[in-house]
Amino acid sequence: MTGTPLRAGLVGYGLAGSVFHAPLIAASEGLALDTVVTSNPERQEQARAEFPDVTVTATAEDLLARADALDLVVIASPNKTHVPLATAALKAGLPVVVDKPIAGTAAEARELAALADERGLLLSVFQNRRWDNDFLTLRALVADGELGDVQRFESRFERWRPQPKGGWRESGAPEEIGGLLYDLGSHVVDQALFLFGPAASVYAEADIRRPGAETDDDTFIALTHTSGVRSHLYVSATAAQLGPRFRVLGSKAGYVKYGLDPQEADLREGARPGTTADWGTEPEELWGRVGSGDSPLSGGGRPVRTLPGDYPAYYAAVAKALIDGGPNPVTALEAAAALDVLEAARRSARDGVAVTL
């Protein structure tokens, strides 16, 4: 990929913008971080310190007034702003990347997809955990037939955070689209659908466990896929003992993997893709295991090397889509299908019933 890099404007410089999007954009061949939008003075100074050549502005309106000087807008602002900002950017003629969840409802996601199609513009959703090391490893195991026919997929994204942090992510106000169902749930549902296809029915339990918490902080989702696979998905901030990240059971063998992909921790600590040869790799003692049998004394089978995680692959694919017409790495319609599940899960948890899709 050669030529002048595409100029990206990034809206939002909180956790998503500063830790994930800005470093990954800056590290991507074919892309250049041109502008950062944040109204927070401390974050403005942080952006200038971390990216001295970048223009920093206070409002998305300032950014869109310079639409002719940009090639891409990335939206990493609070969830409630995703739809209006993506709509404005698309109407300004700019391709858009939106952090997950793209919208609060599947209908809004499909409306955005239709607008992008009408304008002939890329609209992509940042589902970075499709490029987690454990997920890439599991995909390879499934594709190679190592597990046989997968029958049950257990996925956990659990944390131990007994005290709420506050902020919009933990707000109970509906317009904020907060809570774990739409936060971590967006990841585990997307992974399940990507691996095993559409869901036919959804059952969920969503609880508020912590004193002072306003929205779900301990949620379980059960999917029955049209393929016959059953997915059991757990997201929690109240897990005093963490379960396996994946436990996948097939007709030939199972795969069990503990621990989280190291890329987020590395990004939080200031490590950047491309600066080390071992980006996204983890030590052998954290590798998952594949095997079968009744005895836990065997350790659950043989260790399987975890493939390196590759968050940079997402923006590399975005650049290729814009420059060479390559495929959109995560479409808005895929995100809408995940939102169908999340909306069904919310109804199921509220009414105590399984919901058919």
C-alpha cells in the first residue's frame, strides 16, 4: 500500500479514543491521524503531547467544517452520540468508523447502513475483539476441525470491580446506552455470531449487584444458533473468581482458555503496535488446552500455542477498503444483527422468557 496516507479525524479522546483508536490509526500503513476532537482541556493537552502534529479541536462541528481536508471520521465518543455523529459525517461525504455499539437499536444501525449505501460510503464498526489472540486461535481450531462439531460455546468477559466507577458507561439513564449488556455484551455476542451464525432464540438474565450501581453489572446470555450450537455468554463486574475466557465443547475435543488478550493492557501502558516484534503474543503458561477425557489431573489436554492478537489488522482492512476497494472488516449490518440479540436479551431479562428471533 503506497501513496499519501488517508487523513483520519477522531471524535473522542477518552478510553476508546486515546487507548485504542488513536494508537492503532497512527500505526496503520495508509492512514494518518490528522485531527482529534475533545472538549476536555486535559485530554486536549494529552492528545497534543502524544501526537504533536495532530490538530486538536473542541467540537465535531469544527471537524466536519473541514470535511474536504479529511478522508475518514472515527467516532469514539459516548454511545448516545454515535448515531447523530455518524449521520452527520456520512451526510458530509465522509466514510465512518464507529466504536461499538454502533447504535442503541438494530433499527438505527440499519438506517445508518442504508444512508452509507445511499452515499456510497464505507461505514464500519470497531469490533476489535475479533482480533483477540484467543479468538483467532479458536477460529483456527474450529476451521481445522480440531474440535469436531462444536456443540457448546462458553465465553466469559468477567472482572472484579466491586465498587462502581460512575460515568456514562454505568449510568442507568436509557439515553446513555450504558451497562454491561451493551458494553462487553457487544463483544461476546459479536464473537458468537461471527463463529456460529445467526441466533434463533435468546434467553438472558441481567442483574444489578453492586450497591449504588444503576445498570446491569452481572449479565448472562444464552443463544441457540440456527446451526444448532448453543452459546452461553457471561459478562460481569462482580466476579470474585474469574472463569475461563473460553470453554468450547465439540464432538471430538474441547478447548479451554484462561486470561485476556494482552493487547489492551499493552495499549493502556503506552506500548504501540510495530515497536516490538512480539506484539499481541503471550507466554506459554497462558496457552489454552485442547483435548478430551474425564480426568482433570491431565490438565485438560495438550497446550495449544495462542496465535498473536492483531488489533492493527482492523485498521489495515479499513485502509485497504478505502484505497483498494477491499471488504469492510465489520459491516453495520453485522452490528445490527448483534443488536437484535442485545435487544432480545434485554426483553428476555425483563420478562423472564426466551425470545425468538
